[in-house]
Amino acid sequence: MGTIGALTAGLACTATLFCAGPALAQDEARTLILHVDNYARIPSDVLAQAEREAARVYEAAGVRVAWIHGDDEADRDAGGRHVRVLLLGTEMTHRKVGKDSIGPDVLGTAARGTGRAYVFTQRIIEKALLNGRDSAELMGRVMAHEIGHLLLHEGSHSAEGIMRANLSLRTRGLNTFTKPQADEILMVLNR
């Protein structure tokens, strides 16, 4: 390649990086990095299905989700909002609900101060079995709901969508955030 060809290629590369910069920053700002601690030892295929369900809820709101499992170092330094999701087994759930006085029908909880979403996996599995529902799908919806509490304002339950106080087990379609909730999440992630 001649000098002019190399110069043209260099300018094109610089222009591409310059123009892509804000777009990359925007994508990074709308990325949610979810660190998963699978204390319940949910099988990887079931966990992957639950994660796909939770990701669909966020993707419908315009948010990209990246999952990090346990000590996996991939994406640990990636830009975006980092949140921890703890999948608790029976014993850990008993300790958590006892310590925090959580009712027997609650499937998860969120701690805004620590940025942690707690998911009570055995309760979810039992609820799914009792209602003829897929446990991975329900687990994904509970994850999406509890993570939503970490991103939305206090008292963020709604009359419809994924943030209902009691997730509807009759709804077969994708539960999503309401438009105002999706807008709030995007605003929070763009800070």
C-alpha cells in the first residue's frame, strides 16, 4: 500500500473510532453486568434458561445484559452497572428470611444498599411445580424483578408488568417493565 493508501486507511480508522466512540459509550452505559453466585447449585442448563428469561425482560427495555458466574474473570472490569445476584438454596434461604422477617410466599428480595438481589430458588421451584409452570422461566422473572428493585426508585412495585408485587403465574407471555420503568432504568444506567 502506498503512502496515500496508508494515510487514507489511517484517517478512515480514526474517523470510525471517533464516530463510534459515543455509540460505544452509550452501549456500555446501557449494559447491566450481573454477577451470579449459584449457592443453590442450580444445574447450568436450567440457570442458562433462567438467565435468558431475565435478559429478555431487560432487552425489551433496551438494556444489554452480561452474566458473570462465580469467580469467572470475564467482563469483571467491563463498563456498565454491576449487580450481584445470589441464588440461595434452602438453608441459606431459611437464614435470610429469618434474619429479615420475610414472609413465606416471597420468592426473592433486593438490598439496595449492597446492590444484591437474593433469589429463593427452592421456593420458586415449589411454586412452579404447584402451578404447572416452568421453574427456570419463573426463576428468570424473579431475577428480573429483584434486579429491577436495585435500579428503580423505592416502592417500585406496579399494577402491571414484571414489577407487580405478586408475579402473575397465569401470564404466559413475556412480562416486561412498563414504559416509565424502562425509561427510569435507562436513565439510571446512563448516569
